[in-house]
Amino acid sequence: MELNGKVAVVTGGTRGVGAGIARAFVAAGAEVVVCARRPPEEPVGGTEFVSVDLRDPPAVRDFFAALPRLDVLVNNAGGAPYRLLADADAERHARVVELNLLAPLTASLAAYEHLKRTRGSIVMIGSVSGSRPSPGSAAYGAAKAGLENLARSMAVEWAPEVRVNTLVVGMVRTESSHLHYGDEDGIAAVARTVPLGRLADPSDVGAAAVFLASDAAAYITGAGLLVHGGGERPAFLDAATANRTTNETADKTTDKTTD
């Protein structure tokens, strides 16, 4: 899957998942522009950085208008801190929705004419939080649910010139993982809940984004590609006592006797 001669914009492409996506596009031969409010501490090799506040629509429109060409837009910028609903007012939660839903809409609209000319594509970076309860990040989950729906509608409205798809991403190990999962023991414990036995690497998300942007996905639009290592093992399987092996049952009995 090559993207030679293609120009790609990766929003929030300076660190974490965004940096992994940017590296994957560079490796595939694309010319990559990354944008965020602040420059990266360590620039992603082979990319050009432009400072843009994605929550400022005029600035976003000016940024895209200045591009000579655009083939791929990856709407990656987003995120949210852990915050219970009742611990903040509606205005603060609205800022999360603004970054994770309205900013991708703003960028997509600003990029539309470019992408229409090049018959390009948009890759939305969604989340499993958009399809399950997300306590502590409810506004984020709601925004990601909206983002996937937006992508499906956009795919229908803008076909056949522009393809629009979503990567529904699970847990990813980045430089910020400790903020969500704790120390190495916490990260390892969380990884054991994933069927594939590990958290995703940013390069895993990058490879999937390159696929959706490439000619290999030329007939794919309006789709949501799950990049979550198999999802989450249903909790009831570990809670139930049926279908346990003899050793497992003995261990449970011993534990209770010891207590």
C-alpha cells in the first residue's frame, strides 16, 4: 500500500497516536503535514508542522486554503481528561465535544474542495468509547459516537468524489498511558483484558489509517474499522462459576478456605 505523491494532513499528529499515524504515512511515501496548537518536543521525521488551533474555524479554513493540494485528511486531534459528569459544568464538557466532534467537522468542511478535486479521503479517528458506557469520559464517548455517525452521513453526501471512514480505536500504549492506566503493573493488567494480550501501538493505528487512505480501500466508504485487539472480554465470563476447569474451581475453593 503506497501513497507516493499523496499529500496528507494529520491533525494532532505531533505525539501519541497522531505521531504514529504520521510516521506510517511518511513510510508509505506521502508528503505529511501535521498540525496542532503547539509544536512537538520531538518533531516527527519527514513531516512539516503547522500551528493551528482546530477549535478556531477561521484559522482552520485559512490553513487548508493555503495548501496547494490535499489527498488525505486524518482527523486525529482529540482526547479528554478523566472527569465525572457531576464534577464539572456543562460548558466544560461542551469543550470536549467541541474538540472531538465539531473540530473534525470544521476541518472536513475546510478540506472538502481539495479532496473533491483529488478524489481523496477522510479518516476519522474514533474510539470504542463511542459504542459503550464511558464513565469518567462521558462527553468524550458521546462525541466519538457522534463522530462515527457524522462520518457515515458524510460518506453518503460526498460520494463518489470523497471517501470517508472511521477507525474505531481501542486502548493504545502511548507516552500518556500512565495517566489512564497507572504504572507498568496497571498497564500490564489492563493489557490482559484485551484478547490479543496487549495494548495497541500507535503504529498499529497508523497502518490501518494508511490502508483506508490507499487504493486498496478504493471501494470502502462509510465504514468503521475496529482496531481494538478483539475488544473487551465479557466480564460475566470471569465472574461465572460454570464451565470452570477442576483446577480453577479448586483454586477458588482454596482461596475461600484460606481467607
